[in-house]
Amino acid sequence: MEKVKIMKKSLLKFLLPMTIVLTLLSCTINEDDEDVGTEVDLPNELHMFEQEMNPEYDSRTKALDVIFNPDELGKIILVFDRSEWNKHLDYCDLELHHEENVVAKGFYFAKDNKEWFFKDIGFRIRGNTSRIRPQDFIGKYVPAHFALDFEEWLTKEDDADKKEKKLAGAAKGLILKRFKDDPTYSREIYGYNMFRQNGIWIAPRAAYTRLIIQIQEADGSYETINYGVYAMIEEVKKQFLKERTTPESGGNLTSNKGNLWKLSWPSDFKNIDANSIGEESSKKITDTNGNVTGIKVQSFPYDFKSGGLFEEAKTQLIDFINELNALPNCKDGNNDEADIATIKDFYTNKMDGDLFLRTYAVNVILGMWDDYWINNNNFYFYFDTNGKAYFIPYDYDNVLGVNGIGIDSAKHNPLEWGSLSDGNRPLIQKILQVPEYMEAYKSYLDKFSNEDSYFDDDESITRIKKWHEMIKPYIYGNKLNYDFEQPNTDRYCGVYKEIADFPADWGNPYKEYKLYTSGNMNYFTVRQNTIKQYLNKSSELILTLNAGDGYFYQSQSNYQIKSYAFTFKKGDSLQKILDANGFNGWTYWYNNDDKSFLFGYEENGIFYYPDWFCDEEGNWVDEYQTFTTSTVLGSIYRRFYNVTFDLNGGTYQGSTNSVKKLVPEVYYLKNFAFTPTIEGKAFWGWTLTPDGDDYVSRMPSEDITVYAKWEEADEF
């Protein structure tokens, strides 16, 4: 706010340093350079000074809403000296996960028919598993995630009017994310904006921007690189929190001076120890001459980002988690009124429980699997000075039909989203044990996914198509290496050269959900119908097969799938439902050679298989049972036992050694056995003793050794 006022009354004071930046920006764009697409020309210096510089808005909220308007494409130009760009590459080579900023000497942003300019801002790569070097080793540039910090290089010696450097007086920095693994160029933008459209003020904002990088060589010439279209995301820091304290934002935070945590895998809010809590750091290591020889990075699942003293914040977090886990367990029909009241009291006084429920309803509708409930990952947690904690959703590139665990996220049960995990997520599970809160959660699922919502399939298709019309001319950059793979890592660019309607090639090997193509494979359509079915608002019903302690195994992948869901008509039998869906995973399959199950699990070296399905009360369900309501089936497991087949002097496949196999209990041994041979004798069966008549038919519940029984050939 102060900066603009000073600029208005003291333009001459500002003119000289700003002229340097503007000159850099104005002279480096080549309108004929096809690499930067169309309409990349910057106004000349005179034109810039004819307008208001760094314009402001009436409030921080209004400014942010303009900057992050997803229906208007922004444009960012960053200017570097080659030496500074190379310094950043050197940091990447020393430690890819460094947090070291370099200087971008020029920053330009255009949107809403306005322009903003800064000089000397902080720039670095960012990301976790998706972090990559922004230039390959033969000179081509690579789409990477970036972070910008406008105030990184401000010092105490700076003039008073430069102690704040915020975009439109509102944003201290920006996150720039490439559209990794998303050929629709829409998932991240859609996800964040769905939160905002449903009044979830705690969620970050997101919008589209073009990104152009210019690098000045030692001889004064420039190289211009079109980095294509990026997702521009509001960073979760103190400035983010401050805006949520204002009435215009719709938020009700008291202050931005509370304790902010960033949570990543495995932050389950249950198993916590001192080694998992800390402050992320990136420290340069230098030699005696001051040369940087290494970078030491330290990170933590529970990462303290800002607030008061660390030790006090750590104690606050641990106390919260301990109190959460001490809450009564009210599932399985245990609805003691006092216990319910205790849980309600916690979510009333320690959190904004209603906001949390609304947040998670949107989260599950979007199909966000890389979240807290499933993957103990990707969220912020803020302890306000009013004593309440707030859950902040984060990182929405893997939604709307994309997942990393092989499930059908469009059809999965929204009431038991965490059944895909080990189920140990007390922050969400405890609140849903309260009937009142569960009903509220259901109501939000219904409200946020129905035909009148932001999520409506027809409106969503139209919205995404309009976004595509806006960004399509600017996606491709001919100086970019789209096939880049980071050496010695599994990190790759993952950016598509053109828009296409399918999920990431790794993201769902069984269902290729569409986003802007209508029909029975459109994610919005299928998810809407699924939620209706689970809320009993549809004529179609759903049968869910839960693997429980085990998992469904797909031989064509390494995914361990926890659940399958099928639609069916009232009165259908289990066999009819399974046959109609081409599903043969209701029985186990085990291969002794590669120890791979279709349906089962391993624990402490012991293998288990499902004997048959059962209902929620543990009653057996056979293939002839019919269903009149949506139903969830589990499985009762039996174990495999080790069987040593002693050939007792015979041979099998040219070998005289014993053969070892795993055999399921109660099954007939002959189904897993084989026929050895011996010259002059006939194989008679398997016995418990070498020369006995104690033949083994059905498997006992123990590891055993069995012996080949031989009889003279003529007797046989």
C-alpha cells in the first residue's frame, strides 16, 4: 500500500532505478520470435510511464481475486543475467532439493489491463518428487516448478518505500507450477477454484499465466525462452494468512502470527516423534575461498513454517495430536452420548469443524488421493492465535480421475475415502464418528456435486473448454525439452506439447476419464452419479468390494488396490454383478513363482487369501445372494502354509531336490501338488511319513512336510 502512494508523489525518485528495469524489459522482446508465440511485445518505456505504475486495488482481497482470476490469462516475464541463471543450475547440481534463491533482475506481470514491475526478486525451483533442473545438460530448457519471492533481497539499507514489495499490494510471492502429467491443462486450476467457489476461504487461489524467461549474455544480447502456460498459485505464508483475517476475504482468522506447519508424507497425526518435527533448512557449504561446494538440506514431515518460537510451536502441535488421539472411539455402533459430546467439543473449540467438513467434501469430490485421508500428505495446518487450528488444502494436480494407487476414484465411496489407506487418520475419522457431523458431511457432498453446483458436468465441460481457448495459443515452446529425464532419478518433465483429453499415462491404468468430453467416461458425470448412489439419491445402486487387510492385485501393474465399486440394479445377485463387470477377482489366485496375488496380502512373511466375501456383520455372502440396497462387502481371510514336497527318491522336472510351495489352509493338497516319477514304481500320493499310509487330503493349519508314496509298478 505504501509503495504506490510514494510512487505517485515521488516519481522522479523512482524513475532512475525503474528505468533500468524497464529498459531491460522493453528491449529484449523480439516480436518476430516465434518461440514466444503471439502478442509477447512489451510496451516501450514511454508507454509504461503514461500509465499508473504498479496499480493497486481497494483491498488485498480484491487485488488477489484479480491476480488469480482463472478466466483471464496473465503474463510473467523474468529477466536474468546468464551468470545468475547458471548459479541456480549449479545449486541444482549440488543438491536438487535446495532452497537457495538467485536474483531475477527484472519481473513483469500483466493482467486486468494493468502492469506491475519489480527489480531484484528471489527465484528458485521448487517441488518434491516432481522437482527437476530447469535446463538440460545440452542446453535446452525444461519446464520446472518455480517459486518467486519479491522481498527476498530487501535489506535494512533499502529506502523506506522499498521495505515492502508486494504484487498489487497483496502478494509477497508466487508459485509457478508446470502442468505435469496433465494433458488437459486444467486439474490444478479447477481444483483450487472449486474450493473458492464453495466458500472455502482457507484454500489457496490459482490461475493461468504465461511464463517467459529472458537471459542476458555477457555481451548484452538476450535469449528469450517461452516456458508456455503455468499454473500460478497463491503461496501459503504469513501474507496468505493475513488476508484471511479481513472481512472482505470471508475468513475469520484472528491473526497471521500463529504457528503455521506444512505437512507431507507420512503426517498421519497419529504416529509422531521428535525426528519428524523440525524446520526445513537449506545451507550452503563453502571452501576456504568462499566457493560453494555443497548444499545441505534438511526436511521434516511436520515442517514448521512460521509463527512464534519453534519449541513452543512444537509443544502445541504435539499436544493437539495427543488430545486428538485420546478422543473416544465411537465407531461400530458405540454412540455413547458423553463420548459423542467429547468429540464435538474438540472440533468446536480446537478447530473450525464445519469448515473442515466442507473442505473435505470438496477434496473427496475432486478425487484427491494424495491427501491426508489416504496418503498422509499435502496440507498445511495453522494454529491461530484464537486457539483454533485450520486445515489448509494443498497440491491439486492429481485429481479429477488421476490417482497413484490404481483405484477408480470416480466410483470410490466418498463416505469411506480412507478405506484406500490403512484407515488410521484420526483427524478426519474422529469427526465423522459423530452422527451430526457425518450428516453435515453428506449434505456438503450433495450440495457441492449436484447439477446446480460448480461441479455440474455440463458447466464444467464448458468452463474447461473456455480455458483451453484462452491458453491454447501459448502452450508450446520450441526451445523446451519435453522429454527431459533427471539423471539418476525418476523425475521427468511430464508436460504435454498440446491439449488432450485423458489422464496421466501412469495415473489410472484402468479408467481413462475425460474432462471436456461428455459421456459415460466423463469424470464429472460419473462422480456426480456415484455420490448420488452412496447418498441413496439414485435408482442405481453400488456394490463395493473392500479388500480389508488385503488388496486386489493387478498383474499388469504394481498397484495394490484396496477397493472395487460396481453399479447394479435392485435384485441383482453377486454373481450377476461380478459377471457383468468382467470381474473375476472374487477368488484368490496365487503364483508360487512370483508370489503375486489377485486378491490377498502378505504380513511378516505369511501370505493370506480371502475365503469368501462377508457383509458388514461378518456373515457369509455367496454368489447367489441378491441385493436391494447399496452394499459394502468385506472378506474373511485364511492363510497359506509352507508345504515341503519330499520326492522320497523320485524326480520332478529332472531334479531330485525337495519342492516347496505355499498352499492355502483347508484346500485339497492335490490341487497344488504335482506328479513326480521314479523308475519301476508308480506314484501313489503324499503322506506325512516316508513309508506310512497317512495320506494327506485336505491341508492342515500348519506348515508340513509330505513324502512321495511309491508302490511297485505291477501292484499299481
